[in-house]
Amino acid sequence: MSDVIAVRATSDGFPRDAGGGFARRSRILAKGEFLYRPGDALRAIYLVLDGAFKTASTGFDGVERIVGFHLPGEIIGLDGWSELRQRCMAIALADACVCQLSIDQFMWTVLGQKGMREWTRRIIGNCTRNEIEHLEMLGRRQPAARIALFLHELMLRSQHRVEAGACITLPMTREDIACFLSLAPETVSRGFKRLQTMGVISVDHRRIEIRDATKLQSFARSWHQPSMRRRRVA
């Protein structure tokens, strides 16, 4: 059963549990459970507290297309604001918990509290940045370069420093990553293996460790991927 608690904007603009502020309702979801589906009326937006989600849409061809991944501290549901109905589906990638923010109460609080206005600006700005990064990933010609940029941005969004020894456990499957990056699952597996062979990362199932942060950033920010083949000497 959901419990009603309260939050307020702190000095850094991020909402924390407190005795004042606006009411929120926490909601716990099991892995694979839908937070909302396309066509659902927009009555709230959701702050991820724990776990992770993917948002996806289904085209006329019946193929699922992943729009984004959402981690703790990020907002889900903004895609429904224009029509007041959800355009995507949101699915828990693992057992998760969200803070359900009533639209009316949220807007009232945003308009009334300077700290919440700043937090909202940052949240919307981050959503736009994530969309731009996704387009940049798809613009990379080589699969390993797409994967490198994906890992680089995921580390930053997980509040990890991109440095040697930093680790992250991916909440999504290789199939989800492939769908998000417009690649075949086998291509994603080969891309991970290639980055590992080059000493950029170490892969243990879903656990990724950065071995060479400089190479990872070079891959992530370069439009052209270095070749592993040696040039023939005439």
C-alpha cells in the first residue's frame, strides 16, 4: 500500500523527505511491472527513488522502440505533458520505487518555491540533454563508439566519476541496449568484447569496470573509431 509522505526543496534544489512541502505518494513496483501505458491519462509525474526503468513505444509495425532509460533521481512522465496522456510505456527493469508527484500539487509548489523552480529547470534540462546524447549515440558509425558513449553517459548519470576502477552494474539487458542504440544484440555483444579486448573496460555479465578512462572518453567523443588492424608497411 502506498504511503503519503512529504518533500521539500533543499539548498541544492533536490527534493528530500521533510516535514513540509508538497504531498507525494510512494509506489513500489516489481521487475517487469508497468508504471504506466500509452494512452493513460497524465495525472502525475514520477521521480525514481530506487531501481531503474525503461520507456518505450510500439510502432505501427509492432516493433518496440526504447526511448530512454531512467535512473534514481530522474523524472519519468514528461512525454505526456503536451496531450495530457502518456505516449510511451514505462517498465521497471528491476524492483523499483518511485515518488508519485501530483501534477496540480507539483505545479503549485513549483510556482510558489524558488528552490523547486530551480530543481524543475535542472530536471527538464537533464531530460533534454539525455535526448541529445541519444541522438549523438545513434550518429556514431561504429557500434563500439555508440556503446562507449552509452557507458560514459550512464556512468555520469549514475553519479559515478568516469575514471579507472569505476564500476557500474547495468540494469538493462543487452537486448534493451541493442534496441536503444539501433543495433543487433549480437553486435552489442561484439562491441563490448572489442572494448574489453582493447583494455577500455572489463565485463563480467552486467558488471562493467572502466580500465582506461582516457580511451573510453576518446571513443565516446570521437566520430571515428580507431582500427584494431595494423597497417601494412610497404
